[in-house]
Amino acid sequence: MKATATNPKTNSWWRGAVVYQVYLRSFADGNADGTGDISGLRSRLPYLADLGVDAIWVGPWYASPLLDGGFDITNHREINPLYGTLADAELLIKDVHAQKMRIIVDLVPNHTSMHHPWFQEAMAAPPNHPVRDRYIFRDGHGADGSKPPTNWTSAFGGPAWERSADGQWYLHLFDVSQPDLNWHNQQVQQEFESILEFWLELGVDGFRVDVAHGLCKDRGFPDTNHGSVGSPHPQTPDHAQRPYANHPFWDRDELHEVVRRWRSIVDKYGDRILVAEAWVRPERLPLYIREDEYHHAFNMDFLESDWNASELAQNIFDSHARVATQGSTSTWVMSNHDVMRQSTRLGLPPKTDWRRWPSQPCKAPLDAVLGARRARAAALLTLSLPGSAYLYQGEELGLPEVLNLPTEMIDDPTYQLSGQMLRGRDGCRVPIPWEVSGPSLGFGRNAPWLPQPAEFAHYAVAAQTDDPQSSLSLYRQALALRKAWLNDTDTFEMLDMGKNVLAFQRGNSFVCIVNMGIAPIDVPVGKVLLTSAALINGQLPTDTAAWVISTDSAGSTSAL
Ligand code: GLC
């Protein structure tokens, strides 16, 4: 099958950008307090420029008690003092631009922290007072109102309603400390428009919008169809579910009006972007990237796919076709701060529920070597697909998931909220090893907020920099070759090179081929630019990817 370029009108930077996600708390600690910060990040910008990424995305860095890693905000215009000051943020924005990169930041509009002044005001006010209308307060059921208003459950586990002292209940689709905002309230709408303007004025190049499929709730407050089910969110045990049509709180049609207003603001500032984190059914995703809405929406189904050529090929083809209907490009993601790192995930047996796996007493066996090998192949796959790619800090080092964090150190609220059933997401949030020794392997000068396992020393940037076989070298080469050979306007064609082989062509001659079968396969005739593992007798071994400039019209069009 052949699809032509999806970029007839513009050549905006974001369409084919490689964006590097910085989890600030764990990237680099500049002031030796054990927590990553803006000054640490500024000191490491040359590393990112050298790696060759086009942009960085910095997660929520706003004032917050960090009860959910900063996705619980008390002031959207202030930087958390743990990370620095607003002046530091401005310096960072300047530095990033000086390095010819862009910077996007998080917008968290579904909820605030319970310590946000608005929520404090709401809790102090009597029922039905206008200041309560910024959030979602309801009377409970039953004669004494002691039953929650609906059967809705939190994405982190347990009921989504909490009773306040005066008897009314407030909605929190996430932690109890994260009350949901009422997006039908005008003040809420105006406040977020003003927050967008604030950061655009400071020079950010866009926003990754948290829980973009949340925001609007059915004002009739019906129960969900499935009782406790209905939380299509990464943290929930029901993650495989995507919201059904007209779900009471996920993926509602009304939310798009909000997005259109944001888009009109962002457009006033030139080539800046809105990226949606929307865990919705794949066929609903194009709605988010309509011409006057988001620029991009993460393709989470790519990340959720098993290591299986036909499943991935189908996902790639569908995603590419869907975004093309809206004139956008796909957004490929292999990992982020909410999911198990790919070099561990890909070493688990097929169909393993990797969110539950770390907490299971009898675990399917992990093949760490296999996972690392596949993660390298996955990097070449992700970085040659048409569209934009989002990398998560540390994936370029091949970092594994940390599986043995002491339970008393676990910070992720999902641990407690799941009744300690799920260990949560901290295993991918452990601070980056920069050096092979030292109290925090170069992350900072003191012990880090989450302990690094001893094996992290082998993954340190310093250990990998001069090793041509390292994961870091692979990413560096891939990013340089991507710039040299791949273009947003390339045609894209899936190739049929046999069962268990994922292959596609970009433009006239660039071929990416991934062998997901057991037997070695032939490499297309041409110049081999890069492989994720050495060829054996000129053939591509199992779980290996190659980039080839083909001099052969080898592949026939696949009939997916
Ligand atoms: C998003 C974030 C996640 C956070 C949740 C609630 O899914 O990626 O880390 O816990 O929203 O804000």
C-alpha cells in the first residue's frame, strides 16, 4: 500500500520532530538536594543538542505538593521551588532556543491540587456557592447522602468521589488530592486561556496537554455502564479498555469546543503546538487533530502493541492513514513516565500485562537480554516512521525498568490507592545515571530521591559515550541519519518482506526492515546505513532492525 506525504500545506517543525521528554525530577540535580531541577537540566542541554533531538518536553514543573509527581498543581504560573524559579524557567527557554531546539511544557487542565487556592475556597464555602462551581461537587445518594453520586471510579483505583466535611462529594478522576475542574464553568475556561497566554508570552513552543480526553463530564451524571470499569487510563487495571461511545467522563464531544478556543490562542503566536495525551479508541483520535484542534495526539496503541510484526504493521498503517485524513502526522511513542521502560517490557512473554506484572507474586519470566535487543530494534523502527517521535529520558541509554525499589520509597499514589496491589510507575522514573560512580552516578552530588540500582552504572552516559556499540551511540547515529535521509514530504509504503518481518519504505530508496521472526533474513540490496545488532553472514538476525538505502525495488506492496 502506498500513502503519499501528509504535508501538502506546511513544513512546520513539529510534523517530523523528535521530542525528548524530560522528567525533571529525575534528569539532573543542579543544587544537590537529590531532586532534579532546571539548573541541572540547563547544564545538560549540550548533551541533548548533541544527541540530536529537535525539542524537549518538560513535564509539570509548577508549584505542587507532588502528590502525583507534579500533576497536582497549586499555581500554574509559578515554578515549584524544588525545581527553581520563574527566572530559571526563562533562562532555560532561552538556552534551549540558543541550542536550536524547542521546548514544550505540560498543561494540566483536568484537575488541580486540592491545595490550590480555588479548591481551598470551595471547601470553605457552603454547598451551591459559586466558588464551588469551579469544581464538581454533588450531593450523595441515600437518605443521608452517604452514597457517592455515581459509580464512577478513579483511574488510580477506588471511587472517584470523596465526601467533604459538609456532606457533599467532590469528583477526582485521579488521586483524592486532584479534584476535577468543572469545564462548563466560565472562570475555569478563562483561567486556562490566560495560563496558555502566560507561557506563550514567556516563549514556550507548545504544550503537551495532560488527560486531554478528560475535561468535560456528562452533566446528567449517569452511572458508567460497566460498574467499576471505564477508566481508559494507563494507571488503571482496566487500561486495555477505551471509553465507549458517550462515556460519562472520558472522550466527550463537548471537550473539542475547549480545544478549539485554545488553538485559536496558540495560533496567534506562530508555529507553536498542542499535543494531546488522549487515551481513546484509535478511531476517535483523528477528532483530536482536526485542523483547528490539536496538532498532534500520541499514538498510545503503538506502545501497547506486542512485539509482533503483523500487529505493529497494522497499527502503523492504520495510524498513518487516520492522521492523514486530518492533514497531520503520526506521533510515535515507545515509552513515557507512566509506562514500563521498553527494554524491560519487550523482554516479557507476549500478552503479559506489564502494568500488573511487577506486582505479581508468580511472574512470567523476564528475558532482559531479549528486551534490550528488541528495544534497540524498536528505536530504529520508531525513529524512521513518518511523523514525529517522542523519546523518554533514559531510553537512549537502554535503561531497564527498576523493579526492586524498596516499597517504603514508592512515591506513586497508585501504589497506596490500589491497596498496594500495583507497584506503580516509579520504576521508570529513577534518576538518570550520568557517571559510572559517585553518590548518585552523576545525577547530582547527593543521594537521589529514588535510589538507583548498582547496575545503572553500566548504563551511565559516561560509560556509553565512546562505545560505538552502545545504545547511546545507536540513538545518536539514528538521529543524525534521520536528519540526513528522511523528510517529512517522503512517500510512505509498507513492504511485504515475509511473515514476521516489518518493513516499509520512505521516499525512493530508504527502507527500514525489522526481523521479528526467529530465522535470519536477507537484507534488501543496497547500502546498509545502520543496524541495531550486527548482521550475521550478511543476514539480519532475529529481533534486529536495519536501515538500508535500497538499490532494489525488492518489496512488493503489502496487502494488509
Ligand atoms: C497523566 C499523566 C500521569 C498523571 C495523570 C493525572 O496521565 O501522564 O502521570 O498521573 O495524568 O494527572
